[in-house]
Amino acid sequence: MGDEERKSSGKQIEGFVFAEDGSYVRTPPPTGPAGFFEEVPANPSFIDGVASRDVILDKDRGLWVRVFRPEELENRSTLPIVIFYHGGGFIYLSAANAIVHRFCEALSRKLGAIVVSVNYRLAPEHRLPAAYDDGYDALKWVRGIAKSSSDQDAFAHADFSKIFVMGDSAGGNLAARVALRAAQDGIPLAGQILLQPFYGGTSRTESELKLGSSNPMITLDTTDFCWLATLPEGAADRDHPFCNPTLEFPGDLARLGAGELPRALVVVGGKDLLYDRQVEFARILEDAGNAVKLIDYENASHGFYAVGDASCQEYVLVLDEIASFLRE
């Protein structure tokens, strides 16, 4: 039966249509300015102190990055590098998304850093570990710049000894996975910055039960579907190491072939349904002997930093915290 002939189940998840048999297909996103799905081009000329450009890493798999750099060094001789992985439950958004673009501009401006925003493959078309592989390849590409003469304009004044991985929501999950893989391969990182990292599991946590339908941006139905569409084919349920880190991370990291993980900044919000899982992940890292700084904003919901509005106190505070973390 063709997709157009399937009888709708009535289930609604933004960007997907569901049939009664449980199958689903992605619908084309709206074109033009459309809020959540709006996309914008890079700005090769400096606008409000930041310029950006796109670089294709692998055309065949759609892997590319948008590199942001600040105009002013502000008494610095070098600039740290932040490799940023966007959120979206592994099924939404891109490095060209307007929300992602504006946040990366703000990061570059506030942090005085070169920000490399990674456009990784999305599920369900490309299930995990595809995004992990793309994220790690982006890190290797950045490290390769230090050994070559390419892209010296975008990476002028870059300090390749200060490479941080950072992500929000699903991107936070991805950044943590890249940090683990880098440790396994003996690649040093200056730190990992995890904004409300996206994790799950079969059993419900207290915050999931309490806040599972309080924020239309992210509900239990949405998160459950994201994992259904994202985990590798054959995964029995959400108790998979990619989703539930309690199955893999506790204890001796040497068991995973990893040495010391980079220090971590973990940001959580008290009104985020994923709160309990994020706090638990920070504890897992700390119990394994890693330096962890946990920032807890009691009144922040999931994705609070995406507003890009200085009137949001937590938005201003989190940029200050990240800037401080980079300087430590």
C-alpha cells in the first residue's frame, strides 16, 4: 500500500504522518520562515561581530559544518574551538536552522571562540550510530586543520589545544559520545559542555511522570518516538546504551577502552521532563572519577537557551557559565 493510501492512525508528531499499522513517514517541512523549521544561510561578512561560512566534509552523506568566528580578538592572541552539535531528538533540525544559527552566533560572540556547528545525518533515514560517526568525523576534521594549510582564514588564531565538544539535547548526547570515543582513541579534549542532554529508558523517572506533558516542545510521546525512530534496527526497547547510559557508563571506564574523560559542564533545568536522567548522567560521570560541574536552573524548561533573548535570565547566565568554563 502506498504512503498516500495508508489510513491515518490519528497519532501526531510534528513532521511525521502515522498509519494505523504503526508505520510512519516524514513530511516535507514548511518552506520559508516557519519558526521551528526556518533555515538561514551563512553570513560570510561580519554581522554584529560574527561571520560564518559552510564547509562540506562529505557530500555523499550530507556531512558539512558551519564555522562561526568572531571579528575581534579582545586582547586574546588565540581563540578556543567549540564543536557544536544541535538538538532535535536526532530526527529534526540542521546546522542551517535559524534557531541553531543564532545560538552559535551568540556563542562565538560571547565566548570569543571559533564555533563549528555540525550538520550530521538524521534518523529515521540514518539511525544511530550514524550521527555519532558524523560527529566524530567532524572532530577529526577540525584536528586535521591544525596540520594543514586549508581553511586558515576561518581558523585564524585558533588554539587547537583548546577544542571543546558541546551539544544541546540530542546534541548533548552526541557530544558525550564523541568525548568517550575521543578518550578511547587517546585524543585529548579541553572539555565537554552538555546542555540538557537527551537520554531515556524503559522505566519512567519522577520528572518524566510529573512533566511529561507540561511543555508542548517536548513530551513523553515525542521523546518515545524519537528513540523509536533513532535507535539501531533490532533494538528491543529504550534500554539501549545509546539511550540509557546507566547500561554502559558506570564503573571502570577502562572497561570501555577509555582513559580519563574531559572535564564536563552539565546544564539542567528543573522544569525539563528529562531532568532526572540528566542529573543521573552527571553523577555517573562524577562517580567514574571525572571532573563535573552541574548547573541547575530551577525554573528552566527544555531548550530555554534557544530563545536567544537577553530578557531570559537563564539564557544570560548559561552563556556566562560556558564562557567561564572555557577560561578555566
